[in-house]
Amino acid sequence: MNEFARANSNPPHPIDVSVGRQLRQARKARGLSQASLGEAIGISFQQVQKYERGDNRVSASKLAEAALFFQVPIQYFFSEIAELLAGPAGALDPVVAALAADTRAMALLLAWRRLPPARRKLITDLISATIQDEV
């Protein structure tokens, strides 16, 4: 690599590296080669290598295909995200950390984002009423 290219290349994003690490872990846990994973999700083994190193970002469609292939929830690939989202002092809000670590909470939050505002209000009111009944 020439000096100009080295000076102007960006390092991989920490989240891309983390997703790649999880992809590699899932592949190795099943005793698969990079070539067999690539064949299963329609990419070359070189692309799998780049994903696993974090050099290339995994597209949403390929990540979904990998999740289906490995039979894991897509959140599996983001299991290290709570650590990556910690601020400079490493102080991640404990509520955020707990939500990020709970796959059911993450699924609920993802579903919440798809709801129209009126439904969100209805569900919020229902939860508030349920909490009131418990007190």
C-alpha cells in the first residue's frame, strides 16, 4: 500500500469489528470454513474474511441471511454492543446496559419502533395502569 492510501484509509468501525467477531464465533462454533459460510449466504470466502475482520460492513440482508443460517436471533451479532456504546469514561447508563443485554427487551424495542404513535400511547397507558395496580 502506498503512503497516500495508508494515510487516507479509515480504520474499521468498532461495531463492524464486533459484528465480524460474532460472525466468526458462530461459524467456528459450528466447525464451518469461511468458504462454506460464504456459499451458504451467497458470498465469496474472501468477503467472509473481510466481514470477520471488520474491513467490510455486513449488509443488513447478509446479516439476516447469516442469522437464519445459524438459527440465531439477529441480535446475537450485536451482543458486544453495550460495551461499545459506553461513553469515554466507560459509564453506560445501567438501564441501557440491561436493555442491550436482554434479547427480549431488544426485540420489544425493535417492535416498538415499528408501532404508530397512537399504539405506543395505548401500550404505555396499559403498562402504567398495570404498574399502578401492583403498587
